[in-house]
Amino acid sequence: MHDAAPDPEPTTTGRVPAPVLVSIHDVMPATLPQVATLLDLLDRAGAGPVDLLVVPGLDWPASDLATLRDWSRAGHRLAGHGWRHRADRIRGPWHRLHSLLISRDVAEHLALDGDGIADLIARCHAWFAAHDLPAPRLYVPPAWALGAIPRDRLATLPFARYEVFTGLIDAATGRWRPVPMVGFEADTVARVWPVRLWNALNRGHARAWRTPLRIAIHPHDLSYRLGDDLRRTIATLPVRPAPA
């Protein structure tokens, strides 16, 4: 049972200042132009800051690392997002089903055992300091699939919070908190209505449970079939407070 809270009042701009957690996934050298476009759109809408989910285990030119530093200095938060964002193999029937229905070939945690997952997470965190980037507190496994690692083992790893499909895990306590999520990654006709239905249900859950709403954005979402839905969502995000 969640404590009830009064409904927020609309602002003078017509926006409802409900808490939201905005993230951009799959931040890697190949997607930096699309990420920059999304950040510009969010900035012009007055929304932010944003969690930038960085995939470290790729070829990062010095100029792209400098871009990450610039975004961090602008107030955006860097987060860990796997290592290469690609599974080396399909490991067992659950991974195969997950791959077919949700993740395709990106859920790299599902191809590993607990030790392999712990090593990947530690390597991901160490990469940021090795490249003169702020140490991230948030880790989001690719496709939100944390895999076969006991929750109590997260306390031994360097990230403070973990985001999974259904919510957030505090590493120190292992406590899971449900946080509804909406997304827009509908790159085929078959994905449009399932994603829209999912989004409607989760918006309803956020209102009913009085919880924040996660807004999960992928680099190519503006050019996919729910691009207009994403633009409308960004236009109604709470305006961040002006600097003092």
C-alpha cells in the first residue's frame, strides 16, 4: 500500500508537476548525434536533467568522451548501461524467450552467470573513472534484464541503485521499489499498440500509486512510429526550476 498524496495542481503553462525520471538509453559513439538532438529537444522544453545510460565497452574517441564530460557539466547524470550492449550467446530457454519478445540480442546479462554479471558491472563502473568521467550511481542493465545475480550481492558492487523493468533497487538494502515506466521504442507496426497500451497502464499506475513515472527514451525513437507520442510527452514534462 502506498501513502496517498494530493493530486498536483497544473502550472500556469498547463503542465502537471508530477515527478518524472527521464533517461536516454544506449548512449554510445554511434548514437551521439541522436542523443544530442533529444537533449536539445528536452532543453528547449525546459525539462531535465536526464540520466544518460552509457555503454562503455566500445571504441570511444576522445572527442566523444569530451561530449560526455560536457553533458555531465551541463547537469545531466551519467549512468552505466552494460558493457557492449550485445549478448555473446543465447543462454537457456528464458533468455531465448526474452530475446524473441523483448530484447532481441542486447540482454547481455542473460548470457552470464552471477560471477560474470558482477564482473561486467564492476568493469562498467571502473571505465568512467579511467576516462575522467564522474562516477555513476545508477546502473541499468540492457533491456532492464539484471539476470542471475542475487540481490544481496549488489551491495558488494560499486553502483548505489539499479533500475530493472519494474522499478528501482537500492543496492545497500536490496529493497525494490515499483516505479512505472513508459517508452517509445516501436520500430515495427507490431510494437505500436502493445507499447501504447503499456504506456497507458503505467501512466495510470503512477497516478494511482502516487509514484514518479520513468520516461525511457531510446536514441532513434523520434524517427520510429511513436515519435509524435514522444514529442507530446516531452512537451508536457514538468519545467525544471530556474537557476537561483
